[in-house]
Amino acid sequence: MKISYVIPCYRSEKTLGGVINEIKETMAGMSYEYEIVLVNDCSPDNTWGVIEELVSNNANITGINFAKNFGQHSALLAGIIETVGDYVICLDDDGQTPANEAGLLIEALNNGADAVYAKYDHKKHSAFRNFGTFMNEKMAEHMLGKPRNLFVSSYFGVKRFVADEMVKYTNAYPYVIGLVLRTTRNIVNVSVNHRNREIGSSGYTFSKLMNLWINGFTAFSVKPLRIATGCGAVFACIGFLYGIYTIIKRLIIPDLPMGYSALMSAVVFMGGMLMLMMGMVGEYIGRIYVSINNSPQYVIKEKKKGGQN
């Protein structure tokens, strides 16, 4: 049996070497062959230089260099498509996800799970990142049908058939959690430790988290459109009932002055709701347009196999 590790890399020139050493030490105590695929998401530091050095010194490491920044999920798919292992394990490049506990994920897959996600009892992320994770969890739960008791994270493992199904998705805006959930529901959690970040800070900014949430909303679900339709129906009924109420009140009290402030509030509120719903529809249409234009998930600038100089 062979284990494939996929690591998206961004601003990790100082941490990546430690992660690779930990994987090597962990696998030395197991009877599995393994490979590592490192995907540089156009990092502005010397991450690609570190990857080149690791590739030249290790026959089982493959390095992929993107032409520009495409995001973590595109990097994951680019790495997964290069793997050949029976199990694929994806983890972070900053050392916070413990590579020495990969055996727990492998054991869960051996025990019959199709996919396994690491669950952290005590997360060491910042409050901002934890909030982003919480929102992502809720979005996946309501929009993608994720089981309520399933925790999803960037440290996960899948069997070969799940990985093969994931890489069949060729459109722009990939969303890995959605790809796993639409392939199988035989998913479990295993508890692992979560470490403090020793070097640098998270690459997730507010704008990146917003893009991730929007991608999750629209990539694999039409529920936002149905919610917009439902809201439109509700507000139409409210407006109709309010109109009847206004007419009756006018008939009962002919001298009653009409409320300009109330009218403007209603117009502004309804206008805002309409703009929000139109923007949601526009997001879907824009994604269709981008997909029709065959916009790539990623562009590989160069690729290096282990042992090559």
C-alpha cells in the first residue's frame, strides 16, 4: 500500500522543511511506501526554492509551481491529480497540523471510512481564523448537507476512489469539501492535537475567507437562489398586506396624513433586498460565464520530480 501526501505551500520557506522531516520520521515507523506532492501557490517568498531543494534530495517528492496564486483548493486538486497512492492525505505547510499523527487518519481509512477529517479538541488558530472556520462549518452544514456532528478541516485523508472522483471536477472555483461530500457520506472524524504557529501568520485574510464562503455558497448548491425566491415571496405578501392595511386606515380616518418616513423606509429596505438578490443571481451567472470560457483551475509554470536536478 502507498500513502500520498499533498501539501499546498504559501509563505512556508521556514516551516516546510520541518513538515517534510516529520512525515519522513513518521513513515519510517510504518510499513507503507509514500510520496509527497508539494504545490507552490505562487508564494512571494523563497518557498519554491525550498521545494526545489527538497525535490532534488528526495526521490519520492514532486514539486509543482503555479504561475499565479489560485488558492488553497486549486492547489489541493493540482496535487491530488499527481498522486498514485491508495490513500491521499492533505495537510498544511505551517506545522500546525501534526504529520506525526497521520497514522490515526490511515487507521480510520483502514477501518472502512472513505474519508477522514482531523478534529481539534483545542485549536491554536487566532480568533479571526476560528471565526472563519465556524462560519465555514455552518455554511457547509446548511448549503452542502454536511452532517451536523462532522467537523471538517484542512487535515484530511481520502481513499483512492474518492480522490479520483474529486479530480474529475474541471470547472473554475473548486471547493474540496463539496467534492468530498458529493462523492461519499462515509466520513469520520479522528481527534488530533493542534499546535501553535511558531513562525509567520495565517495566509487567510478577510477577503480570502469571503471568497471561500461565496465559493461554498454557490459551487455545489442552489439553496441561495431558493432562499432568495422564498424571501421575495414573503416580502411580497408583507407589502400586499401592508397596502390593504393602509387603504383600510385611510378609509376609516380620511384626514390621517400618510407617513413619508415609513414609506421611504419600506422603499429603501425593499430596494436593498432586491439588490442583494440580484447580486446573488449575478454571482451564479458570472460563474457560468467563467466556466463557459474554460477558465483554468490553475496554471502550472513548472513541475519537478524527485531526484532531478
